Amino acid sequence: MDVFTRARPAQSKRSAATGRGALVPAGLVGGGISLIVVVGLIHLINSPEDLEEGSYTGLLYLADFLGALAAAVGIYRGKRWGWALGLLVAGGAFAGYVISRTVGLPGLPVETEWLEPLGVLSLIVEALFVGVYLAIFVRPAKETRIVGAGSSTPTPDVQQGGRS
């Protein structure tokens, strides 16, 4: 408790997002939520056109939207499954885009337009979400910091603080 203001310091809530109780910076959490919601909204915008054509891709777009919303809720609540679902949604959508333009999706012709503006935006946002995911879950442990050039153990100069 602060003597002058009688305010208590903010309690840092431990996040279950990493599975090890590590804290996730609020900026990364907010970024992850924003990015996965944008991924879902882009697919929601694309779904009516494909649903009218009778293509199953419209249903996949709707499933992507619902999965993105569920992932956003999980991330907001600090759950690891939210991040995993977001990775599945973003990574699956990215892979689907590339597959639909290379070998084609089952029962559908190969798409020829690679630079469709909403598709390119979707790829960028999905890649950014995967980057945020990797920034949170693929961090080097504090014990394995590189101190010397090319080694993970301190050099004698660093350990003793002296010069050679």
C-alpha cells in the first residue's frame, strides 16, 4: 500500500495463456484479439457470394468467422486454447488460400486471381496473427540468453567482470 495515496498496487493477474503462468503483455493480447477478429470479419464479408453459388467454401468462411470469434473470447479470457484455435483459424485460412490457387480445393476449379485485395489483406492479417502467436509461445528461456559471442555460457571476462 502506498503511504501517501493509500492506494494498493495493481495485482498482476497471472495468465494461463502460455500454460506456464507467464504474463503476456497486454499489447500482444490486444493485438492478437484484434487480428483474429479482422480475420473472421474478412471471411464473413466473403461468405454470402460463395453461399449464393452453392459452394461449400461459403460454409468454410462462416466456420472461420465463428472460430475467430471463439478464439478472440478465449484469448481475452487468457486461455491457451484461444490462442491455439486462433492459430488453427488463421493458419487454416492462409493454407486454404494458397491451396485454392495452386492445386485447387476438392470439387472446385483452381482460382487464378492471386492479388484479390481482400484476399491479400487476409493473408497479411493471418500472417501477423501467427507472428504474434510465435512471439508469445516461442520465446527463449531466460536461462539460455546468449551472453558471449556464439555461446550460451558467459565468458570468463563477463563472469569476473575483468579485462583480459
